[in-house]
Amino acid sequence: MLADLITGFSTMFTPMTMVIIFIGVILGLFFGSVPGLTATMAVAICLPITYTMDPAMGMALLMGLYIGGISGGLIPAILLKIPGTPSSIATTFDGYPMAQKGEAGKAFGLAITFSFLGGLLSIAALILIAPPLAEFALRFGPIQYFAITLFAMTLISSLSEGSILKGLLGALIGMAIAMVGSAPIDAFPRFTFGLTDLDAGFNLLPVLIGLFALGEILMTAEKKINPSLSKKVNHKVKGFGYKITEFVGQWWNFLRSSLIGIGIGILPGLGGGPANLIAYATAKNQSKHPEQFGKGAPDGVVASESANNASVGGALIPLMALGIPGDTVTAMLLGGLMMHGLQPGPLFFTQNVDIVYGIFAALIIANIAMIIFLFSGMRVFIKLLSIPKHILFPIIIVLCVVGAFGVNNRIFDIFALIFFGVLGFLLIKFKFPIAPVILGFILGPIAELSLRRGLMLTKGDFTPFIIDPIAAVFWIIAITSIVLKVVKSFRDNKAEVRV
């Protein structure tokens, strides 16, 4: 294995290939940092270019785009409270408050460092244990997926600030939005009201950008701000932005969140979006100071960024070992491999050793390039915080509109963006948390599809959904987490009554 990895590095350590990896990372960071331009779009646009390259060089470009695209989302998440990609949703929860408190350097430093380490850990998992992990993932059918998604739904209470009821209602709103369009399996149109544009439902990006970006902009526009009286925050950065003790203190949070990212990434259809939310909620539940989350807790940034970058290697495990893409980006990568006459699967590791270990080497090099480029530009990014909001926000709105339109080249998506911007404004106005809405929108369709497929397999019998060993484990964890949350709420209320 070591000799094969050395061979892979020797393939990638050529001037042209290194330049291509660097270009891929830079382009990926750009696509990830602009709201609406995701890693999927970066790979899709550059995929035809790789047709003229040899397989190793083509894969090098695509790996650079993948790593850069996932990592770039942290930039607007911390600076503007806008997730550049679905993988950076949870980074906004504490990254932006840290920036507003003058700790943008610390937020960036921790996010970049643990993005790098999470990526390395997932690549190590990809190299060492890809085949057995992928085979285990094959045991997950619709029954197990339904249990997992409902377990993830129980984390809504952790993502809800204040009223748990509002958090649950927010999740139901997200699930209701996701039900617009053609139903899974039978494609029966639901809530389309005769509009053909609604047949395909709402795309995730207009929903995501509208709720987070436009909703926040409308809330800010409502406030009267006198620029001369606005508080000036010191954003000077020393070193990497954090102390060594702060780095060491995050080791367990990093390891737990990375393992969650790898595990979620392995399961086809989930990816970095749910991974960073689940890792964030877990970090909050396990923290000794959960009340600090959402107000600028470094633990939240570390959990989110460790998980979303760890999902990269996790998603590549079923792709390379079984030929099953783990998320939308790896679906594009599958097309890139097949375009070069390569067939991922059990024989891929034996018949194409040079390409396999070349991909591993490209991922490691791209990860190193990512941390170098982000740290090099960190101080430049932070300077954006000094731009007056009345200048910055119109630029953001234009980028959001371009990003929404670029998803499917439809004017309808721009109107959807505006609609969800207004909805986000109303939700924030009435103190509804946005995160459960997004979680419901992402996980709702997965739960529905898994339930319907499972019932088709069991011929309408719900018993296997409960007695299946893997599903039962997730049911027990879900019920336990709910009980613990209720007990904690009861104790907190009792303590308040005594005071």
C-alpha cells in the first residue's frame, strides 16, 4: 500500500499536474464562497475540460475542485452569515457571531485548520478501510434510512433557540416546502396549483440562500443604522488567529465531528449538508456550556467544518469501492471516471492501482493547497467586514440572484429566492429558528422516499421498521435523546421556579 501511495504521489508531483490541482482548488474556493455556486456546479462546469486530459490529470483537477468547493463555503458563512454551500449551514450559527465580536480571525483560523484536519482524517479512512466500510453501508436499505432520518429529526430540539415548539413547527414548514412538486416513486404532482414550474419542486439553493441571505438582509434593512454611530470592531489577527490551548481543547470535538462526517458521507444521498448540522447538534448536546452555542462558541465552528470536510472522503468511499455516488458531487465524479473508461467498483482497486492512488495523492495535495490559500487570504477576507453594509448588501443580493439563476437557468428560481427571502424575514421576525426549516427540507424527502420504499418491500407491514437491528439502534438513540432533552428542560424549569 505504501509503495502504491508513493507511486501515486510521483504521478501527481509533476509541474503541470500540481498547477492543475492548484487551479482546481482556487476555482473550487471561488465557487464555494459565492452563494449559489457550489462544488457540484464547479465540477459540472469543468468536467468537459477533463475529457482532453489523461485520467490522472483529469482526476487531479476534479479532486481540487471538490476540496476547494466544500471548504470555500466557510468564507461567507463567517463573514456574512450566508452559507456558501449547504455544507456550511452550521458554520453560520457561531462563525458570524464570532466575527461580530471581533473574533473573525479566530473563527477563520479554527474553521480552516479543522477543515484541513477533517479532510485528512477522511482521506485516511478512504485509503485504509474503504472496501469494508462500503460493504457495511450496503446493509442500509430504506428501513434503516427511515430510522436514521427520524433520528436526525430529533436533533431539531438542539438546533432550536428558545421554544422547542417553534423548532418543531419550523421543521414541519421545511417538510411542507419539500413536498411541493412531483411525489417520489409515482411522480404524482402535489401543491403545484397548475404551475408547471412547480412540478420539479423547489431547488435547495434558492431555498437556502433566500432563508439565510435575503432574510438576514431584510432584517438588517429594517433597522435604522447611523454609520457614524456604529460600533467599530477590531479585527486584527495574530498568527493563525487562535491559541495553541484552544486548538488542543478541541481534539475530542474534532474527532467526534469528523467521524460523524465520514459516517454520514458514506451513506448515499446524504452528504455534507446533514453532516454539518448533525455534528453541530451533537457538539451542542455534549457541551458543558450549550447556552453559548449560537452566540459565538468556537466549538460550533469546529464541529461544522470538521464534519463537512470529513464527508468528502466518506462520500468517495462508496463511489470508489462500489461505484455508488455518496452525494451530488460524487455523482459528477462518477461521470468523470466513466468518461475516461474507468469503472468504479470492487475491481477498481486492483485493476487501476495507479489511478486510485493518484486520486488519494491528489486529495492530500489539494487539502494542503486549500489550507495554504485560505490562510494566505484570511486577512483579506476579514477586511470585507469593514465595508459599509449599504454597499455590501446590494452586491450580495446580485450574487444571490446570479447563483439562484445559475442552478437551472430558470427565472422561476429567482422568484423562489425572493419568496423564501420574505419567508425567512418573517420567520426571524417571529423568532422561529431557520436551521430546523432547512433540516426538515433536506431530510423530509429522504424520510418520505425511504418510508414508501420500505412499505413496498414489507407489503405495508410496519413491524420490520421497528425490529430491524440497525433501525432499532437508531430508534433507541432517538428516544433516549428525546427523554434526556425533556428531563433537562424539566430540571431547568424547576430551577427557574426556585430562583
